[in-house]
Amino acid sequence: MGIIDNINKLFDHRIRLGIMSILVVNDSADFNRLKELLDVTDGNLASHLKALEQAKYILVEKQFIGRKPNTRYSATKLGKIEFKKHIDALEKLIRK
């Protein structure tokens, strides 16, 4: 097995890497919090969230708080496993 085999192409982009970093250490985060922490536009964030959702790395939960819609995101078990493998692979690469 090569040193970069576990580097996940889906986490290559800094925004997806940031989303997963936030969601792995927090139970969940809503759209506005992710947008604020990552300093990105609505459309940019939405497209990266969609890619992670399609890979089944994040779970999307839509609800209403009062009369306002709220969308929360959390990392799935698969997402956490794949992200850890990615980070471990990067650490091994750095140590070489």
C-alpha cells in the first residue's frame, strides 16, 4: 500500500476539509455557523456540502426554529472514519 493511498480526493478542497474539521469535533453545526467559520459565500458552501452529503459523509437535518428554517449538518460514522484515514495519511506523509 502506497503512502498516499488513504488520501481522500474529496477532502482536497480547503472548504470541504474545513467543513469536516468542524463537524468531526462538534456534534453538529448549522449553515450560518459553517458559513461564518469558513468565510465563504452561500453558494460556495452549499455546493461543497452537497458533495459531502452525496458521499454520505455528512447528514443534513432541516427544521424550523420558530418560523425560520434551519439546516444543521453533522458528520456520519462513515464521514468520521474516512476523515480520520485522510488525516492519518497526511500525517504519515509529513513524517516521511
